[in-house]
Amino acid sequence: MGQISVTPEELKQEAQVYIRSKDAIEAAIQEVNRMNDIIAQQWKGQAFQSYLEQYNQLYQN
């Protein structure tokens, strides 16, 4: 079995990188959702519905 060579403080620092990245990703998703709402006011029809279906499939995964 391998030896752990990282301190708890180093783990905490690295965890902050993941937390900041998660926050940035969530903010980007919110911005895309907001833009989709704006676009939906002007882009009507099957093309937009297809786009939304694809986006929602990706968003759920």
C-alpha cells in the first residue's frame, strides 16, 4: 500500500480549487440558461425546440 505524502492543509487548499471551479461552472450554466430564456422570446419553431432538447440532455448529464 502506498504512503500518503500530502498534508491536510494541502488537501484543503486543493479542495478550494475544486470549489471555485464548481462555482464558476454553475455561474456559466446560469448565464446560458438566462440567455436561453432571452433567445426563446425571439427564436421560435422546431430549430429552437431541437436546440433546447439537446441542451437539456447535456444539462441533465
